[in-house]
Amino acid sequence: MANPILEVCVSLKVGESHVCEIGSRIRDFAVIKSSERCEDSRLTKKTGPSLGHHKAEEIKSVHPTTPARTRFAPSPTGYLHLGSLRTALYNYLLAKNTGGQFLLRLEDTDRTRLVQDAEENIYQSLKWCNLEVDEGPNERGPYGPYRQSDRMEIYKKYAQILIDQGHAYRCSCSKERLNNLRESATKLKPPTTVTYDRKCLHDPSVSDEGNDTVLRFKSPDSYEPFEDLVHGSLNLQPQYNYNDRRYDDFVIIKSDGMPTYHFANVVDDYLMKITHVIRGEEWLPSTPKHIALYKAFGWEAPKFIHIPLLTSLEDKKLSKRSGDIGILSMKERGILPEALINFVALFGWSPARDVPGVSANESMSLKEIVEKFSLDHLTRGNAKVNDSKLYYFNKHHLNENIKNPAKLDAIVADYYPEFEKLSDGKYSKSIFKKLLENLGPSLTTLKDIESVHSYLFRPNIDSSISIEIAETLASKPLSSFKQVVQELLEEKTELKKKDVFQTVRYALSGGTPGLGVPVLIDTLGEEECKERLLAFAAFLKQITS
């Protein structure tokens, strides 16, 4: 008798909303199996000479020791977002860490949902993030075409092979009949999660006239257990009602002649010699279908790695409405690609600790991440997305880039046109470069130049007066600020008290309101305040000369 724990609901329909509906059941199951995996398949116990004593357990690595061929296979039905980038990045990291190849394949068979500029957005997003593609629609390669809509003859060939071998059959059932089957399946006790009754398999001569024909895969009576390199051994079965038997005979060729995701995905991965498939955990319920297709063809399946969902801090699945935004919009927010890659790399992976008990340094370049990446350090729990960490990484990488002459020049070339507009074309690239060098440690993003430090290039006070005030105050004991100000006003009667305080606030805090100027001076300390006053005066001289 089947183990009820293993009868996890797997439905014929694998739309995103439906996958989410059963996701919690899959995740709960996967956790149970993962613990078994930790105790059994990934740990090899070495027993000592006497009963009841054994040496420390040795961890069995799942990271490949030979070059891996991986692929990123997005559908151009929308812009690349955080979840998609994480999938692309992990496939890229595994390929590059093992000396293999990273492929880009466009899964564009859902013609009704294509977005006009989505394909170009995918190319530009990967390029901006410095994820170099080895084979793809633009790069070409020995296993192309790399766009599914260009591979229709290939799919027809392999669909016919399944028909000839008895693994697939044509179905002409009407939509109305299929809807009735779905509805009746939910009313059964117990209900079944698969709905088709194999009418067209048992009597091919019977069909509903005028209906378009699809091709269905003849699924096995039960799916084989499979190994996931993150979750361990899994046995995912549909829920059947044996009094009214239905079958998980999913469609592989649609009525318009286009292949479904399940079919094209398997055929392409095999023909392109993909060795490892890294994808989101929401695809776990579909994996038994894919493995069944591999078995029907007599092919060896690749290794599967299903990575956890991305969630908000409230543990809600990220979506376009709740934080999973377009990658190139990050650039518009002043985020650097180095920071974004660093941020996304930690959504389900962490570097190994060099010293036990001491946290590893998480600020890494793409090159460092490639070197450290290992499947052995992937995590199973949902990855919470916290923007504050993104800005932490951005501040770190921006400061490091500004210290690097070549990277600083690249930032200047990339951002100067925007700065030129902000400053009404008053300042040269050399002044902008100097501005970046001086502001480096205080910048979180390049947008801070406009939102926080605009006083440096758009002062609303007379520059000559401010220079005089700043240099004079820098030569005085600021511990007696009020007295110094009074003496300055008595000595230079043309000055106003407002000019003095405004100049000091701009020099010390960038004009940001908050602490009173005397309290600000006391907080920063006299030496720091004098340095800022002189730096402010020097900058004003430079931009007005």
C-alpha cells in the first residue's frame, strides 16, 4: 500500500497560482525528507572497533567535480526581476566554478503573453550584472537554436517518437468536457488531483468534432522517486481515487502546435547536454513529470537543484506587487551591479566559514563568489529579502570602486551625464570626479549626490561670503562658538548671522536640519568641524574658479 505521507498533491495544471497553492505541502514534505537525507545519504558514518562507538561523521559533497553545463531559460513575458536573477546567477556560478558553460535559452512558446521588449531587457539585465553567456540566441553555439520558437521541427520529431513508442496519444476532447472532468474530480471522496480519464487513449476513433487536437503524455501508474541535491530523496505522487480512476496525462503539444513547458524543457535540456538544473522550489511538483519524460525517451536526467522561495520580511512570497521589481530599475535607483549580485547571491547560499564559529565575510566581488560557490552550502529555508542589506553592500562596493582608479573613471563616464543635468552643466568631469573622491565614504548610492549632497554643487548662498566665513571660523576656537560668531559679526559688519549659521550647517551636515549648530559642533568635535569647514571652502573655490 502506498505510504500516505508520500502522496503529495501534484496537479495537471501547473500555473503559478496553482503551484503556490500546493507549495506549502511540498515544502513541509521536503523538510521531512531533507532531515532524512542529512542523517542518511549525505553522511557516511565510520564506526569504531567497538559497538556503540563511532568516529565523527563525514559529510558527502554534492558539488560536481567535473565541468557543469547549466542554463537560464526565462520566458520573455516580462522584465527580469530578483527571483529570475537569482536563478540565472546560481546557474552561472555553478558553471563558472566548475569550469563549465552557462547557456541562455529563451522559452517563448507562450505567444499570447510575450512582451515586446522583454527579450532585450533580459539581454541588457544580464549584461549589466556582468553575467557572461557562453551560448545563447546572440552568442550562438553548437546546440542551437537557443530560442524555442525556432526549434519547432525538433519538437515535432521527438513528439512523434513518443507516439510511435506508445508513450503519447492525441486527444480531441472539448474544453467543456475537460472542465466537467476537473469539476467532478474535486467532488470525489477522496478528491483526486489529476483529472483526465483517458477517453482518447482507449478509443481513438471517438472525438468531439470541431475541437482542436492536443498531444498527451501517457504517464506511468506511479512516478519514480528522485534525488534533489538540496532536498534529498523525494517521492511525489498524485492523489488518486481508485473508484473513479483519473490519470496525470499532461499535454505536451498544444492545439496550436506549440510544445508545453514540460516537453520543450526536457527535450532542450537533453539535446543541449545540460548536466544540472537549478530552478525555484515552485517547480518541485513538476519534476516527476519531467523525469518520466526522460525515462520514456531512454535518456539520463540531469541533476536537479530546487532553491527556496524569495519572501518579504513578513514571510510573504515576493511578487511584482510586493518587492520583486525589475533589475534595470535598480540601476535607476543608484544600485551598483556588484552590490546587487552580492545581495542576490545570499538568497539561499552562504560562503563556507574559514574559521569554525566565525562568520564568513559576506561582502564579495563576483569573482570571489564564483570561487567560493558550492552546492554544499545551499540552504533550504525561504530566503527573506531585506533591502537594508542591499544598501549596506552598495555602500561597500561603491566606496571600493571609488578607490579603484579604473572603476572610478567608469563611474564618472556612466553617471556624469546625469550629474551634468543636475548641476546645469556648470561643472566638468574632473570636478565631478573630485566630488566622488571626497564624498566616497559617506555615499550609500550615487543618488545621494542629488538627494543629500546637492549643496556642494547647488549652494543657495553667496560662494565668496561662505568661503570667507568657513576659513575664518576654521582658524578660531569653536568650543566658544557663540562668542566667535559674535566677534566675527562685529569685525565684518556686512555679514549677517543667518549667513554664518547657514554656511556652518552646509559645511558640517550638508544643510540637513536636525541638531542645532552648537550641538553639532560639540558632537563632531572641534578638529573634525575645522576639517569640514576648510574642505567646504576649498570645494567652493574650486567650482567658482
